[in-house]
Amino acid sequence: MIKRTLYFSNPAYLSVRDEQLIIKFPEIEKNDTLPESFKKDQQRSVPIEDIGVIILDNRQITLTHGVLEKLLDNNCAVITCNSNRMPYGLMLPLSGNTLQSERFRHQIDATLPLKKQLWQQTIAAKIENQGLVLKELRGCETGNMFQWASKVRSGDPENLEARAAAYYWSQLFSQYPDFTRKREGVWPNILLNYGYAILRAIVARGLVGTGLLPTLGIHHHNRYNAYCLADDIMEPYRPFVDRLVFELTQKFQGEELAKELKAELLQIPVLDVRINERRSPLMVAVNTTTTSLYKCYSGENRKIIYPRID
């Protein structure tokens, strides 16, 4: 089942009743001039089991401990935003799979050669998807991208990822002369940052649901990063976000991340992707990828299943 993404940007009261998320609005609840029947009609409810990601983007959102318990019990990723209205925190359940201990052990025991092979597959898939995005959106030379993708070796010792990225970013947003891909960079970096934060939460949620540690990466290993594996596995998915952001820059202009733009970026979990020769929503495809990753750790398979842009 496709899970829903809920975004709250206004003050709200969130509670739980009968496995439903109950949503109330304080400006209505506190208005004594309104009849109780009207207030009741303005309440909203959403089945907890239908929610995959929830984004809290207002300091005046109040939620009960029971809400957090039910959301985490259903493997929902809870994203909190800071005063700049950007994703800042991510909450996931500690236990997401009944065989978690066994799967942790397979993951921890993974050999260095296996990790390097998995990283090779990851980077090759990422570069290929980047090349396909450029071919579709810019119509520029992409033979070099596909050549780099085919030449990635175990562990990517030549750092072809960086070489491909330099070319990719110079072409994708060439209409912005000052653009370079960095977190604090010029427009549309802010759109990419927001989109990647949503993607990261989706991937981390998928890893936890599969029974894997999102902290223990195959390549990323920053001691301060709690989601190294999520950052690894999301790499081939980034071009799907890039394509969406490119399309948004054709519709919106400006330096601010308006609500309309955020609403568009909330499409990410349901973006249409092709994986295993079948079309699938991105969130479902992530589960296919994380399950295949575990099978690599356990020795059942030797290849991660990633989506391909078409």
C-alpha cells in the first residue's frame, strides 16, 4: 500500500483516537463565537496505518506522546523543521523488523570487499541515472556519463562519482550562471536540500523496516552521521529529485521556498519510477532496494536492485 505524506505548516493539535490521527486547529478550537458542531466538522482524521512520512513545520504544533508512539509503531518517519522552515530532525522506530537482531548481525559482519562491490553498484546506478536525466532534460552530450558509469570499479577508487557530478551539475542548471551544488548555495539549492531531506527520511524508513541499521554505511562513515547507510542507498534516487526540482524551476522563480513549492516536493514519495522492469511509486521502490540490500548482506544475492530513470 502507498503510504501518505502529511505536511503541517500551520498551528495544529495532533492526538490519536481509535488508531486515527485526530487533527484540530487552535484558531478554530479557541474561537468561542463558533458553534461546537462547526468545530467538530472542522476536525480531520487520518488512519495511522496510512501514514509513511509526517512533516512538522510550525513551532505551534502540539502533539501527544500517544501520537508519536502510534506513528513509530507503524514505522512512520517523523520530520521536524527548524526556525528556517527546513527539515532539521528525523525520528524513526528503534525496532522495525521482527528479525532485526539477526539482520543487524549480517550487516555488521559484511566484509570490506562486499561493501566495495555494493558501493560500485550504487555509484554506477547513480551516474547512469544522472546521464539519463541530462539526456531527457537538457539534450546535451551524455556519452561520457554512461562511459563513466560502465567504468566504475569496486569501491570507486578513481572517484568517478565526483567527475560525473562536476559535469552533471554544470549542465543541469546551466541557466543559473552562479550555480554550484552546495548546501548553502544559490537557487535552486534550497529546493534540492528540501527534496533530499524528504528522500533521506524515506530511505531511512525503508532501512529500519527491513531490519537494518541506518547508521552503519557501506561507504559513508562520518562519526557524527546517524544515517550513513541512508546516505549511501539514496544516491541512485537523487536524480529523481533533481528531475522534479528542474521541472519546478520552469514553473516557479524566486529565492524562497514557498508553501506551493513545498507542496510540490511532497510528491517525492509517490514519484513514478521503474524498478525490476516494473513501474512503482518511489517509496515502494525503496523497500525493494532495501530488501535486496539485506539479501546481499545475508549472501542470498550479490546485487542491489536500484530504479532506473526512463
